[in-house]
Amino acid sequence: MGHLGADWLERPEREKEERPRQAIELMNLKPTDVVADIGAGSGYFSFRIAEKVPQGRVLAVDIQPEMLAIIGKKSKEKGVKNVEPVLGAESDPKLPEGGVDVVLFVDAYHEFEYPQEMMVAIVKSLKPGGRVIQIEYRAEDPRVFIKPLHKMSEAQARLEMQSVGLRFVENVKGLPQQHLLVFEKPDPSRPTSKPAGDVPSK
């Protein structure tokens, strides 16, 4: 999504179509969490998440300076102090190593030019036990009228996250058109959780 489409990201009907506030509730955030919103765009999710992490912060990552300028302007207008614009690159989100509790992709991962490189950098940024939350339109559901190139199946997402060492936790149900998939960076200090099971067939 180019910066000229920022108004579309903020469309009022998005709440009905995608239920973003419900998605944020399903993320189970802690007030102190550091959350990286990858492909933050106009900050639609970033500012809503900021309300849930008053003692934490939101790193709003985008590769378009124009989008980050929009976020910076909104932060001043809203008086929000815990949303920080971060200029990322196509192969590196420029996040602090070991400094992030939760990484969020909203319809963003499938757009990555260099997904493997991005995910390797993201895993480095996660604290042990940190989570990746991937929200994508369901490729398995014919009722989701989105072009196939903008969808992902659970199986595909799980294979790609597993390839960089992330453990699948769950597919949280409840959104009308999208998966909400949760992955975790293993924490060597904690006992291994019960395996999530085999990757589902495509």
C-alpha cells in the first residue's frame, strides 16, 4: 500500500469488515509490552495498540518515509507519546536486538520482497518467549473475496515461520476474513510447551 492510499487504510467500514479492535483484544497484550507493528502504514493499528500498552511502546515500522510522517503528525495531534516511527528496509525492520515482546503483521507478510531476511532479523529482535502475530486473509476460505496473491494459508504461514525457528502456538478464531496466527520464539529457560501438532495440509 503506497502512501497515497493512506485514506483507504483509515476507512470507517474497516471495523465492520475486519474487526481490528477485536483482533487487538485477541493479541492478549500486557501493559508493558514493546510491540513492533511491521508495515504500519498510516498507524491504524499502531495507535489502537498504544492504548493497550501504556507502560510499553509501539514501534511503527514502515519503509515509506511518507507513511512515517503521517504517523508522526498523528502522534503530535493525539498527544500520543508511546508510538515511535521506525524507517525499515526491505530486508531489515531495523528493530533493537532482543528488545521486542510482540511483532505484528497485518496483511503485510505476503508483501515482503525478502521474507527470509526479514524474518531472521525479526527473530533476533524478539525477546525469548516473544511472539509473532500474523494476520492474513484466509487462502483456504472461498468466501473471502480477496485476490489469491493477497491471501495466505495457515499451512504456508506455519512452514515459513518454522523455517526461522519460531514455534506455532495457535490459530485464534473469531475474525470474519482473516487468520490470527500466533508464533513464539523459544525460551531456553522455560520447559518446552506441548507441541502444537503437525502442519495442516494446504
